[in-house]
Amino acid sequence: MNEHVSILGLGAMGRALASALLAAGREVTVWNRTPGKAGGLGAREASSVEEAIEAGDLTVVCLLDDASVRETLAPVAPKLDGATLVNLTSGSARQARRLAGWLDGHGVRLLAGGIMAVPPTVGTDGAFILYSGARDLFDRVAPVLAPIGRPQWVGADPGFAALYDMAALSGMYGMSAGADHAVTMVHREGGDVEAFKREVLGPWMEQMLPFMVGGADMSESVPEEYNPAMQATGLENMLAASQEAGVPEDLAGHLRASLWRMRRAAA
Ligand code: NDP
């Protein structure tokens, strides 16, 4: 598997992808908007996007967002006929479909992706990468990129990798929102937050996770033991307790406010 991989983007994720591919013996060329970020990697640094894409049998794009991908590729797009790109930049399904259509018009084959890993877990057993687009393209790319995470094809529609990625993030942020909200309630009422996290919240969420994932689509089938009246009352009880503790009951709004507070504090 000696294909030469080029990577556009050497942020935290691009660097992790490059390291995992290099560790697996792939030849890697990298390009980053701000030059000089390849230090210590052992990859060849290209001085332009065009040079990087020309060097690779396939090019992985891992930039901030869809706008940065467009900005980076637009000046070179007319020269990319025949190239293979794998876009691992996060975005929406619509953005992925539009990007695939636009690149197809320039003779580029695009495999869209979503990374189900964080930089330290890239290349580890738990990491997996969602891909969508033509199956034959996936079959060619998957063995080359397997060192970054287990390749998982989710359909021919180029939007599906992004859709599943964002939906999985919804599950993750939902859990984060719930955990943050729970801890804030305990904190506001003067409880022992560390003991609560260790002895109650962690074990409880672990016990409930299989039920949450298994029964996520409650509209389709309600298990026999599931009592909707009790659950509806249970949710009202939790919201009342939250109000009593002075914590806003909108879980996602609560998480958003706390993340923005952290972002302002870090700026
Ligand atoms: P970073 O913020 O660390 O890096 C962003 C990268 O994008 C840098 O290489 C930056 O270049 C480049 N960039 C930003 N704007 C532009 C632009 N206008 N033109 C060209 N290049 C640009 O982000 P990550 O590496 O962590 O994330 C990259 C992608 O991976 C994102 O889409 C993210 O959602 C996804 N991802 C990240 C995960 C994570 O935990 N980090 C997990 C799963 C997915 P420069 O150095 O010049 O600023």
C-alpha cells in the first residue's frame, strides 16, 4: 500500500492524520496556509496547494470548515482534472453535496468523510472514519487511509458522512449538555460535585447508555416496559428541580452559554 498521500491542513487534526499515516509507512506531503507547521513530522512540506495535490495519489483535506475548503481549492480547481480528494473537514450534508458537485464539474473524484476521533485517538483502535461517495472510490481509498481509523462507508450520497457525523455530534453534545446541567444543579444546591460525578452521574450514565442508543427512535417502537406517562412526569420533575436550583432548564442553551463563557475566558 505505497500510495502517496497529500494532506491539506496541519491543524491539530491534520497533524494527527499525517503522523498516523507516516507511522504506517505512507509517503506524505503536507501543505498548510501558514507555512512552517510541518516541523518534527517527517513529511515533505509543499509550498503551494497545487504542488501538494500533484505530489499525492490522493489528497486529504482537513481544514477548519467548508468556507476554508472552498477558499483553498477555488484558485486551483481548474487544474485538478483527474485528482482524487478525500474531504475530512467537518460540515453539513448540503455543503458536502455541493462540494462534490462543484469538484465533479472540474473532473475531481471526491470521497466525503467525517472523523469519529479526536487528535490523540487518531490511529487507535477506537477511531473510525465515516466515508460517503462512490463505492469503488471508497474501496480504493479505505486501505490507504486505514491507519488513521477504521474506514466505514455509509452510502453513495456524498452528504451522508457529514449527516451521520453531525447527528453523532448531536448525541455527544446532548450527553455533554445533560452532564453539565446535572453538575450545575448539584453545585448550586451545595452538593459534593466530585463525589456526585464519580459515584452517581458516571455509573448512572453508563447504565443508561445502551437504553438511550437502542431506544433513540422512540417514534418507531416503544418497548413494552417503557411507561411514557411515568417518563413524561419524570422529565417534568427533573425540570422543576432544575428551576428550584436556579439552573435554566434548556439543556442545550445551558451548555452553549457555558462553552461561550469558557471561550471568552480563553481569548
Ligand atoms: P485547527 O483549528 O487546529 O486547524 C484548522 C486548520 O484549518 C489549520 O490548518 C488552518 O490553517 C486551516 N485554515 C483555517 N482557515 C483557513 C482558510 N481560510 N484557508 C486555508 N486554511 C485554513 O482545527 P483541527 O485541525 O482540529 O480541525 C480540522 C477539521 O477537523 C475541522 O473541520 C474539525 O471540525 C475536524 N475535526 C476535528 C476534531 C478535533 O477534535 N480537533 C475532531 C473531529 C473532526 P492555519 O494554520 O494557517 O491557520
